[in-house]
Amino acid sequence: KEFLESAKENYKNNRLRPFFENSFACAELLTGALLIQFFRIESLKGHKNKSEKIKTWAKLGNVKEKYSTSLNKLLMLRPSARYLSSTEFKKEDQKEYLSLLDEMYDFVEKSLS
């Protein structure tokens, strides 16, 4: 929840670089919280493993496809925002990511209860 709140605060204050860093962290942590219910923790280490597992989980219809595609998109945008390797992150709709992260948070919270 802290990374989600941080992303919202960064968005509100027009801090796009930390916004994308926190948005990626939030999406990845939510993905891990969801998948740890079904996979061994060792198989979830690393960005790529989580990304592959959520993609498979989405293809099976267990989660919305946009959870997987957004995690992957944020992973791709992360170097752009964090290291200024490009300006691609500036072309993205931050409100859309916040809405998705709120939805993901609710979904994960319900799945854990």
C-alpha cells in the first residue's frame, strides 16, 4: 500500500520519474503477493520470473490480462524513468496506471481474504 500511496503522491506533485519507479514496485509487489499463494517463493525471484508467471496466470484466465501487460510495460519503462535512457515514460497516461494499480490492489486484497 505504501508504494501505491507514494505513486499517487508523486503523480499529484508531477514527479514522473519516481512515479514510474513506485508504480513498477507496487505492481511487482502486488504480483508477488498474488502469485505466492500458488507458486513456491523460489520461482518468484527476479523481475522476469514474476513477469512470466503472471503472464501465464493471465492466459489461463486467473487474472486480468491487463495486470500482466501493465507489469511488463512498467518494467520496460522503468529504465527510461529511472536512468533517463529515453523519454518514453513521459508519453504514458499516469492516471491509467493509478487506476489499474488501485484495481490490482483490491483484487489481491480480496484474494488474500
